[in-house]
Amino acid sequence: MNKTYTYSFLALALTLVLCFFVNISLGSVSIPLKAVFNSLLNSNVEQQSWQHIILNYRLPKAITAIIVGSGLGISGLLMQTLFRNPLAGPFVLGISSGASLGVALVILGSGVFGGVLASLFVSKWGIVIAASLGSFLVLLAVLMFSIRVRDTMAILIIGLMFASITAAIVSVLSYFGSAEQLQQYVFWGFGSLGNLSWSDLTIFLIIYVLGILASLCSIKSLNTLLLGENYAKSLGLNIKKSRLIIIIATSLLAGTITAFTGPIAFIGLAIPHLTRQIFNTSNHKILLPAVFLLGGIVMLVCDSIAQLPNSDYTLPINAITALIGAPVVIWLLVRKRGMVF
């Protein structure tokens, strides 16, 4: 590996570790970094309440932030390469829309279905299951079309059409929903990293690892697809099989993240671009681990800001990811292209 890349990876890894510990120390109760280290090492902590806060709330949330940031970043990278479209993100296949529809049916469905669905499913796990089923059904439909359709761009359009259909159904459900139901649905749409227990996180992590493994298996295919589908075919790449693995990897990552934390905007679209700006390469052997590190860092920083340290308030994570990240991406792109105002 190039020495420059080695130094860059080392810097990102150290930054990720630093952001991880800083994130755990910040919140409505400020905890010194020394106490964080002692708590994680099972040593004596000045206040017992600090250890409880760290181990049961902040540590799972910090791990969730890394999973979400890296998972969405990698999903976005896979989609941008597959469709050769810089505006493609992890939710371009309608996965997020499917999850939103599943949650809308549960939360808003009582206005249409007489409360049967709401009474059965309105709970944390009910919403996770509903979001997962919604994502899975949309994925299943997209996969069926991907097997039949030869053109990759047609799959992109089909995904966007599914997103439009699900958005229309959600609009109808919202029209019949009560103010309380609409508020609950809107709050889910804000996204949240702090609602997972250790048992929830274990299930989340297992599915996430499967998605990462599928992504790693696609590295060679992704590098070949950069040359175009026709050239990739001439090199002996099985386009349909490669496309299927990439879509499944994206769905496992983006679908599970949406189910457990709600829809998180910006990260999946912007992190791959930020990574390319830093590393100046299109080789996925470099990009994939770099996106993993950078995605985790950005998500931890956004979560630290959203917590409003030393305050009882927590801002929506979706708002922070867009407000902090979008201007940074615009500045980097303008600076890179020499278009200084």
C-alpha cells in the first residue's frame, strides 16, 4: 500500500478512536475522559452513576453511531459505483421508503384499519419488524426486476418508482391519521441512535457484519464495473450475479440501519465523495475501509453535536447530519475544482 494511504488510514483510525471516547464523555451529564477509560476498563469510577450511564446508554449509542455511519457510507459507495451516478445513495432502491411504509402502516394504520395493526405492533420491536418487512418487500420486488432487466439504469428508475408509490401510500395514511399518530411518525423520521439496548445491538451487529462481508466480496466486481458494463462483460464478469450481491449487501446494511435507527439522511450520499476527495482514488480496496472509518467519524461528530452537551435537549440527528455535512461537501468540491468565490 502507498505510504500516503497508510498515513491517511492511521490518521483516520486515531481520529475515530478519539471521537468515540469524546462522544461517550459528552451529553446532558459531562463525564471526564479519565472516568470513561476507567469505566470501560472496569476500574473504580468516582461516581457509580457515571458507570451506569456509560455502559448502558452512551457506549451502545457510540457503537451504533459507528455502525450507522460506516454502513450507510459503504451502501452509498456501492450504489454510486453500480449505477455510475454520483447522486445515488443507499436508499435509491426504495429501501428507506419501504421501511417508512411499514412504520406508517403500524403507526398511522389505525386511522384506516381500525386500530388492529396499532394494537399489535406499536412498540419498539413492532416498529423495527414493520420497517424490516417494508424494506424486505420492496427489496424483493426490486430483486425480481433486477433478474429480468438487463439495463442497470432501469433498476435505478424502478427503485425510484417504488419510492414514489410508497410515498403516495404514506401520504394517504397520513391524511387519515390523528395528530398524535402523525407526531409519532414524524419523530421516527427524525432518526435516533440512542434507543438500542445491548440485546438489540447484538442482532443489529450480526446483520451489519453480513452486509459488510457481502460488500467485501464485491470489491473486485466494483472495480471492474468502473470500466463500464460492456467492458466488464468482456473481462468475464457475471453482471447479473455481481449486481445481485451488491444490491443484497446494500439492502442488508441500509435496510437494517433504517429499521433500527430510522432514516438517516446525507451520510450515505456524502461520505463516498468526501473519501474520494481525501484519498484521490477509485480503487475499492482503498475506498471501502476508508469509507468505513470516515463514516464512523462523521456520525460520531454529528451525534456529539446533536446531544447538545450539558443540556437536557437532544436535536434530531437527521438535521445535524445535513446541516453540518452538506456545507462541508460543497466547500470540498468547490475547493477541489478551483472554483474559489
